[in-house]
Amino acid sequence: MRQSQLLMTTLRDVPSEAEALSHQWMLRGGYIRQTAAGIYSYMPLGLRVLRKIESVIRQEMDASGGQEMLMPAVQPAELWKESGRYDVYGAELIRLHDRHDREFVLGPTHEEVITSIVRQEISSYRKLPVTLYQIQSKYRDERRPRYGLLRGREFLMKDAYSFDRDWEGLDASYRNMYETYERIFRRCGLDFRAVEADAGAIGGQGETHEFMALADIGEDTVVSCSQCQYAANMERAESAVPEEHTGRDALKTDRSSAIERILTPNVRSVQELTSFLQVDPEQLIKTLIYQVDGENVAVLVRGDREANETKVKSYLSAELAELASAEAVKQATGASVGFAGPVGLKLKVLVDYEVAAMEEGIAGANQEDAHLKGVRPGHDFSVEHIGDFRNVTEGESCPRCGAPLQFHRGIELGHVFKLGTKYSDAMNSMYLDIDGREKPLIMGCYGIGVSRVMAAIAEQCITEERLVWPMSVAPFQVHIIPVSVKDEEQKSLAEQLYGEMIKAGLEPLLDDRDERAGVKFKDADLAGAPLRLIIGRGAASGEVEWMGEDGNKINLSAAEAVQRTREAVARALNG
């Protein structure tokens, strides 16, 4: 490609709305342009990167046995009502009506559509297993689109769905996709981790993993062990369970000392209470009232901990859990927010392991401006529902080996789920087994945010001076830059190298513009080709400056430069 013909409008200043480095550089380099909040157009340079990522995905998906198809973005709303997700998905689901007032949704994902297709196409065990995938735009009405391609309202996604006869088959399909994802992300040059995760709105009946690119701008927290292979996202991460959490499975009435009621006027928060009473937050029992699928539930964690709504939902097999309103708290406890406590509370109480292990603690009195001192779990309130209901903190012990846990920020790249029969049961997607018995299809679901992958790669590959795309996804493999096209020797050698590179099957970008050298090099930093050939004064003797991915430069003859480029590309693409 000749740069004079490439639509690559670069920006010299960092756009004010761009917080993430990837967003800044892709706007500055002319890769993307915003059409509306969270909605972007891919310019020629950006589309070349996107198509390279798609190519890697297709190659690996096809090699794993996947079959590509394409489903509609506009989906009948009745399919979502049939699966039970129409109301559950919430405000992110974009709903619309056609001229006949029939209701549709813009697909944020395609579990409903694929299940409706497969129940028509597959009726016998003889056609199983099968894995189908597509690469297609998805739509979610994000409350706060941000970070460019990392959180948008329209985005490109690869979604795949496996169908098996039984759970053993699903285990094999899941492992196959897990390993396929590892190959995809390695080929894309990403530093990533596979972590245990929560199924979220997709749902499911088995294990699920997220693939996370490590990056400071990441919105997710990756929790990993400093010694073993344990890794999970914050929603699922656990620490070692206190040894003394057992044995308090029923309310006990015997006690050696009475609870002391203490006045705490206008003392609501943990910080205020610890200061007022001169105690450590670990001595407090924090009582949080949640509305879980319309029912009030109390969750108890230590005063220095944060409750984890996802774990609460998982324990109760619920669809929705959120903190109750101030009015609901007062109705449920008799006191305003900040004074709730477990003693005498007429609600289901979920007790975190750490609270269950406490000898005694300080809790709200369910009365205005009052707390209770000397509250003993298992004596003063029931600990029937004990579990892990909090976020872990960095430095706690790994649940598997006991070594310290460490935190990283991460960008979610992909997610693999064992759906089981969640959708096949709801949508009556059945097959006949070898004995002629009707059974539900066993499903798996596997997604990759293709446009997110593009942003994550950029985020990891930007230095203070330049963007260097991995060879596998670079828009161009080598950038040929004559310092001055007015110099006939430089221009001639540049054209010669350009022709030889194309003949060798490489993907060069020739900067044939009549621009100052400084402008060319600034644009080259944005274009992100991993290799450069700089043609300057040495052109008269057939010599060029060859620059590798690491920024190191070496003077070579034109023939050596072509050979070195071919070897570097082959090495990067073939390992």
C-alpha cells in the first residue's frame, strides 16, 4: 500500500475524551472514529487490524472443529421471553418494534437464536456433537460507554455454541474451546490469564472461565496466587476459609454474658463507628440488606470487608441482587441505614465465614442511634446460612495452597461457559438418544470480544514513543520510509524495496508522500508496523537502516534488508 493513497488522518493532540491509551492512539492514528457515544466506525487502518484478528480466530476455530455461520442481529422478542431472559437482561437489552408493532431486540448475544435453530435442525444423537460459531456485531445499551472499544454499545464479537449428548461430551467441548482460546490469544501476542469467573446474565450449570488481558486500564480485578495456578476474577475469587467457621449451624441460647446496648447518635458508617468506639473494624459485624429477586435478605460481613453481590446471587441461585433502598431497610429492620443488625432480625441471614468464626462482635441494634456490643454468632443470631459472601483482599491466603494472593487489573477478552440445559430446557430443544428416548441438548457457550481484543493488544503494545502491533495482527508488516522522496536515489531504492517486498508475499506500507522526515516518523509511530526500512543518505551505496520490533537499528544492504524482513516475518508468524 502506498501511504499517499491510504486514508490515514492522524491527530497530533490527544483527544480530551480518551482516557485509555489504546483509545488515544487509535483516534490519533486514524484507526477509528466515533459516530455516537460507544459507537465507532473502523477506518481502513483499523479494519485491517480487525480483519487480521478475525483471521486468527477463524483459523483456530475451524481447526478445532467449529463451523461458521451467520445469525441475524435483529431477534424476535418472543425468543427472549421463551428463554426467560427478556426481563432479566435489564436496560442493556435494546428493544424495538417494526411497522406491524411486532417486538424485536438487537442481539447482545445469540443463545436464544442458536437454540431455536438447532432444535429445528438436530433431532438425533447421530448429528452430535456439533460446534457452531459466528463473527458478528452485538448491541448493548451500556449505561456509561468508555475507554473507546473496551466498553461500547456496538461491538464485534465471536460467539460459539457447542451441543452435546451428555455432560462428558460438554466437558470435552469445553476443554477444546478453552485450549483454542489459549492459542488464539497467544497468536495475538497478548499477555493474558484464564481465571475462574461467574456466569452472569448468560447463566449456566457448570464451570466458567474468563480470559483476561493484563493492563492497568482494565476494569476487572484479576486475583491470582503468587505460587500455584489459582486465578479468578473478583466476583469469584476466594481466600482460605477460617478454621473456626464450623460447628455453629443452629441458634444457641446459652451465653455467659449479656449483650450491651450502646448509644451511637448519628454514627452510621464503619469509619464513624470505629472512631466513636475506639475499636478496630475487624470487631464489627456489618449488616447489609439486599433485595434478592424481590425478597429482603441480610448479609453479614466483617466491618473491614466488602460484600460480594455475585456470591450472594450464586448462593441463593438468584437472578438479581442489589442493595435495598433506605426505605426498604427501615421497613425490614425498624431503623435507618447504618443501624441494622442480625439480632432479632426477621429475615434470612447469610453469614460470611469470617463472621461465623468471630467469638463476639459489635452490630447494629435495629434501633435508631444504637448498636449492640458482645453479639455472639450462633448464640444471638442463627448461622444456618454460612458461606463466602465477600470480596477477597490482596495478601490473603490462597484457598488451594495458602500462599499470598496478588491483584492485577485486567481487560476481559473472552468467556467460556458450561450452559448445560439452561436454554434447551427452557426452549424445549431436544434430541433422541440411541435408545429412542428424548433428552435435552447439553450446551456450551464461548465468546470473544473481537474489537475488545484489538483495544487490549494496543493497550499492551504502546510504549511512550510508538505503537508496535504484533506481526500476526499488524495492519502492515514493514514500513518503508524514504527520508526525502525528492531525492531520486532514495525514491528509486524505496520503490525497488517495495516491489521486492510485495513479490515476496509481504505486506509493506510505502511512505511515498512529500512530507518532512519528522512528520513521516511521527505517523510511522502511529501506524504501528513492527518493522521499518529507513532510506536516507546510504541510498547512493544501496544501504538502508533496518529497525526491528524492539526499536534497535542496523545498517544493511538492500538485499540483506529484504532477507532479514522475510525471516523476521516468518519467525513471528510461524513461531
